[in-house]
Amino acid sequence: RFRSSFLRVGVAAASTPHPTLPCDHCQFPMSRHHGGTVPRAAGDKPCPVPGSRSLTSAQRIEAATTHKKQVVLPDVHGWDVEALFRKYDTEQTLLLSRGSLMDMMREVGLEHKLGDAFAATVRLAFDAHSADSHFLAFPEFKQLYYYISHAHPDLLPRSTKLQITLLGARELPSTDPNGKSDPFCTVTCCRTLPDGKLEAKHWAKSQTKVVEKTLTPWWGEDCTDKFGYTEGDDLLLQIFDWDIGDKSELMAKAILPNAEFNRPGGFHASLPMTCVISDAPKNLVPILKLRVVVKDLPNPPPRLQTIVHSVTGLPPLDSTGKLDCTCTFQIVDKPFSRSTTKVSAKTLDPVWNETFDGKHRFEDGDTLSFEVRTHPSKGKSEFLGRCTVPCDTYAKTAGFHGEVSLHDVPRAMYPNPEHPGGRYFPKLRLTIWLADMMPSRDQILEMKAAGIVNAATVLHLDEAPPGPTSLGPATSSPAQVLAPPTVSGAEPGLGPGGFLEGGAGGGGGDPMTPAAGLDSAGTMVAV
């Protein structure tokens, strides 16, 4: 009676079922039972077709209460059922006890779903699927998992803990005679043992597709930890060269520590790898670009917002007098916060207007570093200048907006005609602010009423430039965010562009500190 209360389902391992199912008794195709040709079983007796008098009582009960069919579990279901069975098979006997099944169903949320009927339902499910009423083997548990996942699709399969995106790689060694490789990347959850050895969870391994004949592959694929990630696990990343008919050759590997991605904002940067090809150049350092996010952690908007606007007055380094320039932004001593602008081609006054956020790695007291270089279209890139911005320069009300001089500028091919010494003094235009230190319009009005801000007027909303609705990642275009407002005529206390001459305090501050803020609707206003 208990067995008749549950649907018994046979889960097939094959990818597609056979078009003609065999007979449950004689194993001949069921089509042979029709058309006057009924096969003979062992002992030259008629095949006991269901419903015939040749069946025993137990066989007739099973035929009336059991429905069998072949199904194929999707990959996600297969990973989840294996992970659950592995977790609760604590003694590694490949068997689940009644108590283990109870704890498992409680973890997936079935107790909250069923309420008072939870305990009786789990006992009944265990008895219905267990062959000996004492333990559940993996095939039996797989049948039960299939039934529960169809009855409660909101509970099973579970959601994986990690969101992994393998973007691309560069600086890979060549392994094929044509000077190229056929790379693909794998990611595996692993843990470092007390003795220093690395224990990889091979069942929690995912890989990308193969990109043929390249040393700079781009995959852009989302991978999963296959429910194998536990708190404290690191990630083992490996790049292989695929060879047809031969074993894949390991080219580079790296370990991403848990502390680098198990944090708000996760990890989104370029990871240096170790080249393991023996005949590769000694100074070759493969780079893998990836993103890893722990789904259960909060993802608040980043505090730091930086806009790299432009550079003026770069020195010409060749006879063309033009350069292809990029600017790199990084928080000092935090290499994984590094970001690079697009290429501004054939100019000595490049304009980018790109926004960076430090990739959620900003902390109070951090110094920002900016470096301008040529784009390495052919050969190695050339250094053009660098600058640093200390924290006290931008960690103030309304942040910082202005120009910073670049230093360590190389010698130019032609002298600067506008300077007596022929030297070049390039300047980088930046806007930097912290989201929690942007004043509102009401605060600016209060400062004006208290005489703290020596300004004549506050721009109306329709006169102010378009501003962001929030200071999160989804802002307006970089050229519009915190853009200097246009002020007609000279106003008392205002410098060029409408920014205060003496900072928010009316004197003694940075001459390029803007008196700007957000109103209640998030629109930028300035005084």
C-alpha cells in the first residue's frame, strides 16, 4: 500500500532512450508481442505478458501499482544529486541512512514546505524507494530526487554558490609547430591541506570551449562550481593546449585565494599565472581575466568613483608626432584594482571620459595611481608619465575635480616651442569622489545660509547638467557625471567652470574642489 502511493521512476544513464522498449519479463521488444509472433521465454513457456494468468500475485500487484519510464536528468540536476549524496554519505559507504535523508530534506527546505507532514512524508519516501528498508543506494536516491524536483521545482535543483566567468587570456606560450596553441581553461574548487598539499575536488571542475590557433583566446563563458564549493575553498585555474588524438598539455596554472573573491563585489581582474612549458621564454607571464562572485554575499555599489577625462600636452616620441595612448588606474598596492581605458588613437591630447570604481577594493586612506602609456600595437608600450592622488585630496565633501601634473615624462623627439627649456608638462584631468561624501542640495543650502559657502546662487535643476540617479555602477555617461556646470559671467567666490576657489570651506582648500552635490532626486547641482 505504501509502495503504491509513490511514483517509481527509473532514471536512465543513456542520453536518449531506445525507440523500442524491451519487455519487462522476456527482454524482447514489445513490438514482437503483436502481429501473431509472441517470443518464447526460457523453458519454452509463453511469455508472461502483464495481465495473463502466468503472473504471480506479487507480479500482478507490481504491474498494477508501478509505472516505469526512462528519463534523462539535466546536467544541473545531475550535479546537484551527486553533491547532496556525497555530502550526506559521511562514512563513504555509498549508502544513505534514514536519518541522513531526513537531514538532507530539511536542508533543501522541504520541512518548511510540508509543515507537520514532513516527517511522515520522508519516512514514506524512504520506504518506497529503499530496496531493503534500511539504506538508500545512489540509484534509488536518484529516483527520489527526480520525484521531489518535479513536485517542488522551487527547491530542487539548488542554486550554486559561485558565479564564475572566464573571460580571456593573453601572453600564452606557443605549443604547436605553427607558433600558436589551441587553449581552453578549467576551474576547479580546491583546498590546501595542513601539510601544504593541494587537494582538488575533481567533481567540481568546469571548462571552457577550445579556441583554436591563437595565443590570446577569448572565451567569455559562465562556469559553475557544480555544487562543490564550500566556505574557505580556493580556485585552481589551469589553461591547457588541446591536441586531437592526444592528451591535453598544461600550459599555465594559478590559484585564486578565497580571500580575493569571498568578499563584497567579488573578484574581477587579471590574474597572473605560472607558465609550466619548459621551452617557453623565462620572462613570459600568462594573464587570465576572470570574474568570480559569491552569490550569498551582498553586492553594494562601490564607494569610490573615478573619471579619467583627458590628458593635454603629451610629448611626441616619434617623427609622426602622434601617439596611441591609454591610461591605467590602480589603487596603490592593490594590483587587482587595476583598470585601463580604451585606446585614444593618433593624438597628443587624448580624451577618454571613462569611469572606474576600484573594483570594490577601496579602503579609507588609499592612494590612487594613474599611468599613461602608448598602446603596444607593435612591440612594447612606451611610458609617458605617471601621477598619484593621495586620499586627503578626494576624500572630502564633493570630492575632487581638476588637473594633476604627470611626472617622469620621457624626453621628446621635438622640443616644446611653448616652453623656454623645450620641456613638456602634460596634465591629467580627473574627477574623483566617494559616494557617501557627496552633499545633497539641502546640505549645500544650509552651508550657504551659514556662510560656509561664499557663493551667490544655486543653479536650478533645469540649468544643471544631467546627473546620475545613483552613485552605483549604473550611472549616466562619464562625460555627464560630475561635469563642471556652465556659469555665465563671473560670480563672487567662483573660479573657472563654477568651482569654488578656496574649497568647501571658503579658503585654504584645493583650488579645484567643486562645490557640487546631489539633490533629493539625484540630480547634480552646483553653486
